[in-house]
Amino acid sequence: MNRLSAGSVVINHKGKNIPTSVGSRRYELFYSGDNVGAGLRTGNIPAGYGHRPDLIANLFMGTPAEWWSICEMNAIFDVFEQLKTGDVIRVPD
């Protein structure tokens, strides 16, 4: 496993190099509970964005493709119960 930066690493899987955030310093800091230096901030879900991790990711991260990271960072398993307007969530910088 090679480290690219604090936010990503490269693993070799079946002969191919694959970049991932799992195992990176940022990932480890986040899951250890020490968010200082992990590049995270908090935000409130604005009106019209409840239950929509794709819209939230697009708003905070610039792409709807990162919707899964919003869910992962906030332990969201059911977007209809856990992503409500006004809720405070963690998002990457």
C-alpha cells in the first residue's frame, strides 16, 4: 500500500493499482474520533436537501457522485429517517 496524500492511498488488487481513501491518514483520523486535521467540517442540511445525499454532496463537495461519503461519514443507513432538513452533518473540506 502506497500513500499518495493524507486523503488517499493506492492499493494493488489483482495486479492493478487502485486509489482509495480507506487506510489513508484522513480516513484513520476520522474513524478514530480525532477530526482535527482530518479536513472535516460540519454543516446544516438546508431546506430542499433533506433525504438527498446526492444534492448535499453536490452542494458541499461539488459532485453528486460523492453521496456515499456523506452517508459513510455520518453513519447514515436510512436517508429518509436520518437526513432531515436542519440536521447537522459532517462533510469533508
